[in-house]
Amino acid sequence: HLSYIVEGSRFTTAGARIDPAPIRLGIAEYDIPPAVAFGGGCYLATWEDSEGVCAKRITPSGVVLDTSPLRIPGDNGYSFTDVAFGDSFFLVTWTNSRLCGYRITPAGTFLDTTPLQLAIDNSQPHRFPHVAFDGTNFLVTRRDGEDHDNPTQRCVRISQNGSILDTTDLT
């Protein structure tokens, strides 16, 4: 089985590369790009390795704050993760049979003891999560259905305390 190196590079606003060599973050299980968000004074990069979903914090000056990846507790995902920063924490999303999430502070503290369930309808497999923050709530989108089916795009709004604000998934 192949493994893939997860690396990052910093660039100036003019597009010039700052680092002479990529910043090495870890090893990924799949050749899927990691997700990254900035907030609270650091970047948070997420990806999946052979043990599950993990993350590392990186300062704007390129210092990797975590020698070992932050391990997101829960089941292994489907290799696609996403992350967004809210007012004071990151929301990391991934899919296994369900769409899940964890809230992590810029200091690397987990705010949840179990994965947040981020979907209402769990009748089909969830794929390809995306998350964004609008200044008040998070919007978490996904694709429901297998690759060969006629998939449906769905989403829910998530409050900053991690609860679903909708009574049904939005399509």
C-alpha cells in the first residue's frame, strides 16, 4: 500500500515561495489534498493517515507546533476532510458512514469528547464534506450517495456550540 507525504509551503501575497523546502507535516493514507484553514494565529492542516483523521498546527512563520499529529478521536474517515475557523476554534469535518466533526482550539485543545454528528438524514453514505463559517454559524455541506448513484448535495447549519440548527437537511 502506498503512503503519501503531506507537505505545505508558504507564499507571499505576490505569489513568491517563501520556504526553500516544503514544510513536512506527516504521512497520508491516500493521495487526497489536505484541508487547511487559518485562524487564532495559526493554520490547521487536516488529512487522513493509516490511523484516522489527524491535524497539525503551523504558525504564519512556518513553525509546526505539533511534533505528533493531533489525533481526531473516532472512526477512520473517507480520506476527505475539511476545516474552517469560527470565532475562536476550528471545525474539522470528515465522513465515515456519517458526517462527523470536532471543534479544536488554536491551542490544540479538543472541545468535544465525542464526534459531533453533522447530518440529520443518514440513510445514504456521506461523501466530500466542506465547511465554511459566515461570522455566526458554520455551514457543512456533503454529497449523499455512492459514486455511481445519482448523488444529492445536502447541508446543515451548525451553531458554535456544535449543534445542528436545522430540523431537516437542506438540499
